[in-house]
Amino acid sequence: MDGGRKRFLLLSLVVLIAGADGCASKRKPLVPLALTGVTVSRDAIAWTEEGTKAYHAKQFEEAKRYFAQAMAAAPESGQAHYNYALALNALGEKAVARHHFLEAANLAPGDKVIWDSPALAPYGDPESRKQRGERPYGTGRSTFGGMSR
């Protein structure tokens, strides 16, 4: 192989690797969200800030307590439910976390951060299940080859 061809192959390989790395989907970090909205109290904002500090310090029990207080003060805040669910999820309380992740999505229908969060991905789109009439946990009767009875 001549030198020009080797350089071309090497350059092609570098471009391929760089492109693959750039195209690979990187998981977004799960981070608590600031509370937004005109009806959010100062207390809820303060508890959220304290919960966020605890969450980043990996003190998830403490974060859970602060986020619970913020959620109680702002029950209609999707961000408050999302933050509480993050702490629950970090503590392994998946079932309760699921409820609050879905509640966060329902309370904040236009919030791209919540809806695009990898934390919500395992639970799917709650609206699409309703529209298709699917049962979430396979409670339907099985059929041969997927045919109706």
C-alpha cells in the first residue's frame, strides 16, 4: 500500500470513530429542577434548593425530605414531583418514584426537560397506553399467534 492510501484509510478511520462518538446517544444526567410558576411559594423554592444540594451530595434521604416539603407546598408543580421522584428513585423506591414521575409529566405537559428525561423513559408515555387500550402489565389473555378469540 502506498503512503497516500494509508493516510486516506487512517483519516477515514479517525472520521468514522469521531462520527460514531458524536452520534452515540449520551444519557442526560438526572438532576433536580428549579420550581417555576407564579404560584410557587418562597418556602417551596428554598426547600427545593436545599434538596438539590443534598441530592448532589448523594444524601438522598435528606433530599427526599426536602423535596417532600417542597412538593407539599407546591402540589401542582410538575418539577416538585419530578425532584421527589428522583430522590425516591435513587433510594430504590421505584414504585412510588414511578407514580411521581408520571404525575410530574401530567402536571407539566409542555416541559421538555421532564418529558425527555431518561428517568421517565422506562415508564413510557401514559397517554399512548390509554389511546391504544393496552393493559400496562400484561393482564390480557394470551392468544395463539396474536389472533383474537
